[in-house]
Amino acid sequence: MRTGPSTEFPVKWIYKRQNLPVKVVAIHSVWRKVEDPDGDQGWVHVRLLSPKRTAIVTGTGNGTLRDSPHENARVAWRVEPGVVGYIDDCEKGWCRFENAGRFGFIEANRLWGDELP
């Protein structure tokens, strides 16, 4: 992450956590101004970003993943805050969340990531 949209700007952060979600807040040519889960903002070259959507589990206590996107559906598994996974199919307050080959549906308000409902 750089302080501006060019390699001429100094490096602000070097991220080492794979698939960390970011929110794109501005676009300038091949650069994207992003915000990370801690609220830090800076510029990243588009080739360093993945088109796959990821999210991080937030809140306190374990997040409950269910077999279907319903509050009374069977519990599939639980995840701790800070776990990162792939998301897709977000609608009606639920997102399909995948981590290490396991998936389930989690309430969207327990996730932080780009373009969540």
C-alpha cells in the first residue's frame, strides 16, 4: 500500500496476510485507493488485487455458519472473529462463506468486506 497512486509515492504498508479483504474507495488509472479492516487507507496497483471477494468475520464470539441462509437452519460450523474467507451469493442479509474447503451461510452483519449488502 502506498501513500499515493504511483510508484513514486512511499510505501505505507506491506501486507503479508493472504486474501485480506479491502474496500475500494477510489480509482485512479491502474491504481485503487483501498481501505483495510483496520480503517487504514492507501493506494494499491490493480494487479496486486484479486477479483475474488473475501470477507473477515467481525464481532465478538464465534460466527455461526448454517447449512442454508436462514436463522433456524442447522449449524454447519463456527468461526472465530478474524477468520478470512471467500464470499459469494450475498442476499437478504446472508452470505455464503468459504474457508479451507468448508462453507456455510453467515449473517452479512458479521462480515467486513467490499460490496457487502
